[in-house]
Amino acid sequence: MKNGAVVDILEKFANLLEFKGENLFKINAYRRAARTIAELGEDIEKVWQEGRLDQLPGIGDAIREKVNQFLLEGRIRQFDELAAAAPREIFDLLSIQHFGPKTAALAFKELGVETVADLRRVLEDGSLSTLPGMGPKKCENILKSLKLHESSSSQISIGLAADLVARVMDHLEKTASGRFGRLSAAGSVRRYKETVHDIDILVEAEDGREIISAFAQMDGVTRVLGAGATKGSILLDDRFQVDLRAVPSESFGAALQYFTGSQEHNVHLREIAKKAGYKVNEYGIFHDDQRVGGQFEEDIYHVL
DNA sequence: TCGACGTCGCATAGCA
DNA sequence: TGCTATGCGA
DNA sequence: GTCGA
């Protein structure tokens, strides 16, 4: 069963294209193809042998050929070519928050940053901050992310995640009670995925400023990654990223559905909605641009 | 053959 | 100081 | 790059 390997190389292919600065839609095409295979209920090699590869959604001539080459020879020539022109540790580098493809390309081109160690060096000796668009704050943020990247522990077990959610909810109820309505975990925590990457919490509030500010001030916050009127993001205990979103009452249900996912589930649901003449997004469910629901999560599933 | 492909909030940098 | 563009993440 | 109009 090589499905995992195929998914992996297609996702990495997308990352390499992104680093190269390729068209965003092309990049997404590779990611979509990877997702299709990840969700495929059968052995990709079997599909391949039976010549059914391009019956899979998102796989056309070009990607089919690459998958073909991979299954035949264990490698993809174009992939190797792209990889040869990129930093040695490109995938590691891109996994550092705030160090995206554009920044990576700039640092590689101007300073020859190939590895995580290189990145640390150019951050510490200040040379990265001499590049256009790389102000002090941005460099500081990247350095913090890099340290986090090296220390963590990026996956959180569901048990610990649940504890963290309880901690946040407790805090909000104590310090901002009455200023918000419903409060719920979302994302992979709510889906009880065994391990999660970060923690998403949703709160019902017309104006999220106060509650997000309370959120950013709770005990154990070691960094405020962002805090606005509708969205806040913190680092708890130096390790755990927790995001809080404030949404108005009429779209709380839709947002809960949307941010609970999973991504594949959302894609599937939208498809169903589309066929039935509806449109679903994080703000509600619509028919002819008329809102027909969104206050409750059930609205979405009920209508469809 | 050709246009659509999700969209938005936040932080930051750079400029007027 | 305010505005806009960009990168990033989700 | 893929899909559908």
C-alpha cells in the first residue's frame, strides 16, 4: 500500500511549487490531488494498474503521469529538479510559522539559507533584517517560531487538549461572564481527533474585543500571537497554540460547523449544498443569496 | 477553448 | 500618523 | 493543473 507515500510526495511537490512562486491554483491542484488519494478507500496501486487514475477527481494528465512515474520508478523527475533548486531543508523551513514560501525564497536567494540552522544564524546576526520587508518585528516573530519549532512537541494529545479547552473556558466564564453567549470547542479538538495541532474555540459575541482581550490576558499566556475584534491567538505555557474566534449569534452555528470540519467533510457538505441549490459558508446557509439559517449548527444539516 | 478555482482577519512594512 | 500592499495562516 | 461551461 503506497497511498501514504504518494500523498506525501504530492504534498511536497505543492510545497516546492509554492517555494518556486508558481501559480496558486496549480499548487492547490496538487494539494487537491493529494487529498483525493488520502481519502481514497482503496489501494492506489490497484487503481493505477487498472488505468483508473484519471477517473479520480483532481487528477488529470499531468498529475497522472507523475503518479505513474512514482509508482514505476519510485521517483518523479520534476520533483527532483525542483528539490535541487530549493534549500536542502525546505520542508522543515516551511513548517516554521511566519516563515512562508516568499520569505524562504528571499532568504535563500539573498543569504543562502538552506537549513534551520542557517535561519537561526541569519536571525541572530541580524542579516535577515536587512532584507526588504523584513522588519524587526517580523524577524522577532520568526525567531520565536523557530525556537518553538525546535522545542516542540507540535502535536497535543486529545486529553491534554481537552484540559486546555476547559482552562480557557473557565477563565472566560470567570472574567467575562455575561459578555458572551455560547462557547464551544471547534476544530479537531471537537472532533476528538487523537492528537491535535492547535486548539480552536468559538464564542458567540457581537463584539469580540472584550472577550478576546480577556482571553489574551489569561494565566499561562506566554505570547499573544494576535488579538483583534473577531479573532485572537495565544501561546499557552510556551507550547500550545489556542485560537479564539468571536462570531455573531446569527452565524454561530454555521461557524461552528465550518470550523469543526474536517476540511474534507466541509468540501463534501458544500458539494451537497450546491446540488441542492444552496450555498454554505462560515456565515450561514443561503438560498439565492437569502440567508436561510446559520444560528444553529443543526440549521445546516437540517436544510440539506 | 477559456475562465474559475474561498475568502478573510491580522500583523507588519513601507510610503505619503 | 494614516493609508495601502503584502505575506501568512486558517 | 483540473474541471466544466
